[in-house]
Amino acid sequence: MAPAIELSEVGRAYGERTALSGVSLTLEPGRTLAVFGANGAGKTTLLRILATLLRPHAGRARVLGRDLPQDGWAVRGRVGLLAHEPLLYRELSARENLQFHARLHGVAETRVEALLDQVGLRRRADEPVRTLSRGMAQRVAICRASLHEPELLLLDEPLANLDPGAAEAVEPLIGRTAGPARVVISHDVEHGLAEADLVLGLKAGRPALLDPAGAVTAGDVKALY
Amino acid sequence: MFGRGLRTLSIASVVLVTGAFALVFLYAPNDADQGFVQKIFYLHVPLAIVALGGFVAGGVFAIQYLRTGDRGYDLRSYVAIHLSLILGLGVLATGSIWAKASWGAWWVWDEPTLVSFLIVFLLFACYQPLRFSIDDPERQARYAAVFAIIGGAFVPLNFLAVRLASSLIHPRVLGTTGGSMPGEMRLTFLVSLVAMVCLFVTLWKYELASKHASMRLRRLKRALAGDDAAGPLARTSAPTQI
Amino acid sequence: MAGSAPTADAQDATDAPPRPARAGVGFMSAVSALVRKDLRLELRTRESVPAMFLFSLSTFVLFRFGLDRETLEGDLASGVLWVTLLFAAVLGMNRLFVAEREEGGFDAFLLAPVDRTSLFVAKAAVLFGFLVAVEIAAIPVFSVLLLGPSPLQAFPGLLAILLLADIGIAVIGTLVGALAIQTRARDLIVPLISLPLILPVVIAAGHATAPLFAEAGAEALPARWLGVLGLYDLVFGLLALAVFDFLVED
């Protein structure tokens, strides 16, 4: 099977500033890549490139066997993004939000119900998202990201705002055991390392650290910050 | 990159503009109705034609930019529109003077061409503010290109609509009334038009070359002396990179 | 550094056939999902249409006093009606993409396996719908407040004009709304850019409507103005379809 991600010297500039440069790595299907780095180091840029939301300015990027940006259209719908913002309409209910996304992805609405059950939001599913706590909104966002059963999950701090019960509830959707290849940005060094197969550390847009998880210690990661 | 042929063009411009002036004041006869004042037509109409051409050219370069992603096209588009705006001010000013001298009012709504031009001018006057309000340079270029394409398509539609709506006081000096322009006037007009085109292209190339040189200088400074050497880029509506 | 060499290059033949992607969502399904979402939002928040309608009312009152006239007919009636509708439309344009921008909904759309143009069609349809809703309420009010001759004489010609003009305004409004979301001066850019662009529509619609409001009874509808409106809609509609992708992608 083709690797989930193949990057070769990928870079992206923002005006004169280099947001990302020289990133090369391969991620096999089903594996987890943990990305660490200080704010502004380029983690979000990398995630957005993988999500086909940004086009790389340099290098080659292949996601799920397709080249970006030309074949981006073939990748969309197979990738799930959990971004910093929940990407939900605050005036609509959780159910309505998920139904909207289900329609956009051609997913049956029964899956929406199943997901709401899974994360324990059945009761509050019809209230506007703006009335939900951040933890609950995060759960809805996780549903949104995994609704269409993507082959690659891109997660930006997935467990932020989640209590242990909720974290357990979402594990089968976006956790290590869920199945898809994953790229996880996290500031929880110990947990992130424990869950990862490959570790990428970014510093000022450049890869300062790239090793299999076994070879990386918490100290190595903390040196990035 | 843009400097090729600049000297030839400059010389040609000087020659043509001088020649045009000479023809206007020494060769072309005074108009039977309007007298000496009519001579402003040799400035006003070429200004208008070239300005409109510049706007449309800006749209064409914008299409090229969107198709190829080559920021050089964005720069060409920007400079063309920017120069045409300046020419546009000239059009409105000379048109106003002509109107006052011929029909006694500084502005007459019944001339479809002048009114259409005003509307087009108002539209393109938004081009630079639009660019200025977008921070990301790549996005700025892309959005400006979309705007330039819409504007370029707008020019003919607008003229059609306004022409249909108005009575015809504005002297139709081109087109079917060609027969009423005596040979000397037609020659003078053509020379003026060619001179204006040449002048526009020369100025356009000068500005392109100048901006490009600044870009390269900045890039050199940063490459040789580090990112801080050239200071932060100020917000600007002009393209900053090719 | 293990695990960093990219596997790149020529031999893709060894890949197993990828899991069949879920069939890309059809264009009209995507448009329908987007329109339903926007209509639902509008019904829930009631932000755009009531504001556009109330604004029209205020503008009518303004004109009554600004022009110092109590009844209007012909050119003047037509002009006042179209200028008012135009300003109400600008209000609607400003709000059109606000939900996407503020809730970060753009990314969610961009991630879906749908044609980007479906967003344009959906938004233009929604703006068109808002305009129609406002007109259904505002034109009777206009007839009562300001119009001299009976409004019934203006139909069905007025319907045709409204339809064609609303399409043009919806197309331009969606384009300009999308153009403006990424700018800092959003609220200023929209009216500045849209007014010159919509001017031909106002000119054509105004000239077409004027004879319908004639004091002595509606005169014939000048067909050439409908032609101009149709041409405008066609040109800008096609242009918008071609160009919209560039406004939405990164």
C-alpha cells in the first residue's frame, strides 16, 4: 500500500517569511506522526498543507498516493481535519452541523446519530453549539472530523478541553487504535510520544528533529521549545 | 528583465510626442464650430483610449497570472492599472475643460462616453485600496487578479449600457463619423494616439523595471546580510515579489 | 535519521489499488446542502432579510423628505425604487459570507469532495432569495407610501425586470462578498466595489421600469433594456463561474 504521506523538501512561505522549509518524511498507513514545536514553528502550516488547504511552495508532497496540489481534489474527502477552531456554525445545533457535513461528504445520516451516541452527546444534540461547553464542542468537532471515515486524520490538539471520560469516548474515533494514519499536534509531550510511531520536531519552520518514537526522549522534545 | 528596449522606446516617445504637439499646434486646422479649444480633443481622446486599453490589458495580464502563477504578470497588471488610473484623472480633467469650453458646463451628464468613463474610473479606483487591505502577498495578488478580470470585462458592458441610456451630445469623433474629419485632423489624431500609446508603454516599462530592481536589491540585501538587513516590508498595495 | 527518506519516484505500479473513494458528492446535492444550511441559519438568526427590509422602509421615508415629494411617478419612482433595492442588496452582500468567516466554516467546505463552484451557486441563490423576499414586502410598501399610479399596472413587466436584475445583483454580490471576506476593510470594500459594478443593472432596470410607473397608465416595456440585463447576467454569470475558484482556494 502506498504510504499515507510522502514529503520531500516541502516548504511554504508567507510573503518574505518562511513558514516551513525542508520537511521530508514518510508515514506508513495506520501509523502516527507526532509533531512538536513552539507556537509559530510551522506545525499548523504543515497540517494545512496535508489537508490540501494550502499548496506547498517548494518540494513534493504526496498524500494517500496523490500529488499535491494537482490531485488535491482526489484527496479531499479521504482526509479528516481537526483544527484549532471547531469549524462549526454556532447558531446551528450539533446534529444540524453534522448533518450538513454528512451531506457535503455523501455520508448517510444514520452515521451522524451513531457518532452522537458514541461521544455521549445525544441529549444535547439539538441545542445551538454556542450553548455547549468547549469540551462538548470539541467532541462535536471530533465527530465532524471522523464522520466520513477518513484514511488520514490530521489532529491539532485533539484532547484539549476533554475530560478523561470524553477522551476515552473519542479514542475509537481518532485514537491510535482507530485505524487511519494520523498526524497529531500536541503540547502534551509524554502522551504525544507514547502514542507516536514517528516524531517530527519543528523549530522556526525547519525540521530540528525527525526520528522514530522509540529513539526520542521527552528531553529532546522539550529542547525544541 | 523589463529594461530591454527601454532606451529605444524612450527616444521614440519623445519623438512622437514632440511630433504630435507640432502637428496639433502648427498643422491641424481649427475646428469650424469650436475653434481653438477643440484641440484639447487630441489629448483627451488618446488619453481615454489608452487608459481604457490599459485597464483591459491589466485584466489580460491578470488572466495570465491566474493561469501560470507567475508573479511577473501580477506586477505587469498592477502597473498597467495604476498608470491607467493616473491617465484616467487626466481624461476626466481634460473632458471637463472641453465640456466647459464647448458647452458651458464643467460636467454634462448627457455624454455617455464621459459618464461611462467616470464609472469605470470609480471601479478601478478601488483596485489599490483592495490590494492594500489584504496582508498576505500571494492572496493579495490573486484577489487583485480576480478584480482586474471583472473590471476588464466590465468596461465594454458599462459603455454599452450608458450609451443606450443617453442622448448623443458627446461628439462621436471616431467610427462612422470618420467622414466628417478632414485629412489633416485625422493624421494629427492618429499621431497623437500612437504617441500616447508609446508614452504609456514606455512609462509602464520604466515602472516595471524600477520596481523589479527594488525587489532584487532587497533580496540581495537579505541574502548577503541576513533577514534583518533590509528592514520589515511596509504594507503596500504594490506587488513586492516576483 | 531513520525513516526520513522519501519513497518518491517512478514505480507507482506496485501500489495496491487505493480503497475506492466515496463517490464525489454531486454538484446539485452540494448546492442544496449549502442552501439549506444558509436558509436554516437565516431563519434561526433572522439577521439579513428583516434588516434589508427595514432599511428599505427607512430609505423610502428618507426619499420622501429628501425629494420633498409625497407621490412619485415615472422616472422618479423608478429611480427611487431601484436605488433603495440596491442599497438593501449591499446590506445583504455584507452579511452573505459572514457566517463562514467567523465560524471558520470555509475550511470545512474546502475539505469536502465537492466542486468549489457549488459554493458560488449556493450563495448567489441565497442572495437572490433574500432579494426576492425583501421585494415581496418592500414593493407593496413602496406602492402605499410613495407610488402615485397603481402598482398593478406595472405587472407583469415589473416581474421580468425584477427577476433579471436580481440575478445580476446576486451574481455580483456573491463575487464581491467573496472578494471582501479576506480583506481587513470588509464593510467598506463591499459597497465601494459593488456600486460601480451594479450601476449598469440599475441603469437598465431603472429605464425599463420608468414607463411602467407612468402617471397616465403603464406604457410599453422597452425590451432592449431587458436585453441589456440579460446580457449582463450572462457575461458576469459566466465570468463568476470561471473566477470564483480562485477566491476560495489557497
